[in-house]
Amino acid sequence: MAVDFEALDFIRSRNKQKRAEAIKQQQREQKEKDIKYFMNQLSEIKRDHDLCQDPAVKKLLLDKWLGVVKLCTKKIEEK
């Protein structure tokens, strides 16, 4: 029984490549899930800002919005 080592190496390299692609896809989906949470928060703050009439409260909401953007940026850079 002869073993074709070239074919075996080819199959192993393809399997390794498929595993690497699956890991990248899983990481991408996790990042999107994490970002979606921040996007929902930003959307809620924006809605409140648009409905608000008081300039002082609008300023506070803007500062809160910028803080959430900074948190989201840090979260993206970590991964």
C-alpha cells in the first residue's frame, strides 16, 4: 500500500485553510455583534437628542454620544 504524501499534504493544507477561514468568519461575526450593541445605543441617544428642546440637555446627550463612540472605537481596536 503506497501513500501519496503530496496528495496528503494537499488535503491537509486545504483543511487548514478552511479552518482558518472559519475562525476569521467567527471573529468577524463576533465583532459585528459587539458593534451592533453600540450602534443601538447611539441610535437611542440620537433619537433622544432630536426630540429634546433644552440646549443644556442636548449638550449632555451629545457628550454621551461621543463617549459611546469612543468606547466603540476602543472595542474595535482591541480585536
